[in-house]
Amino acid sequence: MNGDNSYLQFDGIDDYIEIPSSSDFSVATGGALTVSLWIRPAVLIFPSTEGGDEKYVHFAGKGERGQQEWVFRIYSQDNGVGRANRISFYVFNLKGGEGVGSHFQDPGNPVQAGVWLHVVGAADNEKTYIFINGTLIDSDVYVEQIIPQNGNAPLRIGTRDFSSYFQGQIRELRIWNRLLSESEVNELYNTGLASPDGLVAEYLLGQDIAVDTAGTHNGTIDGPIWVPRDG
């Protein structure tokens, strides 16, 4: 398929993309990391969640039990902790149990099913950051226990460790080994032009395998189907 006329649709049950582990995807390697992607949730109540009453879905991340690194999550609308469709970016200590995250949740401008959102999560050795549609929304300081380290878990898209799955579409995931400035994120959102400085991986997700057009970290697609581009 061609990225000009199709997107990947994740079914929310067992669809995912997996890219082998690389230190290029770790905050610890260069002391900073930025991850950018577009998501379009198909629903606001997700069929496969985790976290008990928190009911969240991991839609991209690197980590699993004993190898925690970073993750994006979106909360199901029917969660029991007042986080309806909150979007968060978290960084953890390697063993888990401690983490810090920045989030977006705006009752006046809620996440909508069928509407694309540009989400950027970033971290250095002091803070996490989240940008939505080109704007910095939140940043949070690490607690003392958070020390980013390299782990051996793969990078996955559509899930993180098979405990929950995203339902909707995902495209254009990119990873940099540095912090992007707000102006760079804004330009990326408005023009689609990605700075090559520090870009270690780029998955446009418009081909039959998850080709890394910026490097050599190719991935495999397990389950998602191609759907026609409609905007």
C-alpha cells in the first residue's frame, strides 16, 4: 500500500506493530528523547484496557515487566478516576513502580472519536513534556527515584506490552534523541516537516512493513489493516 492513500487501522483487540529494542529509543542514551505521532481514536470507550478502574490504553511505548522505559496512554471515557480520555506521556524507572508523566485533558476541548490529534511526548533527565497539536500543554519534574535507563523491551505501536490495545488509526511516528523546541513541534504539526537533527527513527506507516525511513530499525505489522485516506 502507499502512504499517500491509506492509513493503518488498529482493532483495539490484538493489533500492534513491533520494532526490535534499540538504545536509540531510550532517554538514557542521549539524555533526552522526543516521540511524535498522529492518532485518531475510533471510539472513546476502549474494549481492551488495563489499570483496573483507571481503564487506560497504551497506544505506543517501550517497556514491559522489569524493563520499564516510556509510554503513551489514553484513558477510556468510562474510567472511574475522572480522567475521561486523558492523554499522557510517562517515563519510568527500569524496574517499574515509580514514574512521572505529563498529560492533556481539557473538558472544554475534549478528545473526539474520528478526529486526528498530533501528540508529542518528550523527556530529558529532569522533566517530561507533552504537546498537543503543536502546543506545549504540560511539563512535570522527575521525582528523585526516576532514573531513565536502557531496557531490552521492543518498541510497540498500538500497544506496549499486550496488556491493552488502541482502537483507531496511527501514523507518522518519529523519534529524536534530543528535545525538540516548541517551535519545531509547531512546525511539524503545521507542515509535516520533520527536523533531521537527531532523528533516529521514522515510521510513516504507509507500507506493508513498518519501514524506518530515517534509519535501520524496521518493524513488523501484526494485525492492523489498511483503510483509505479520508483526510
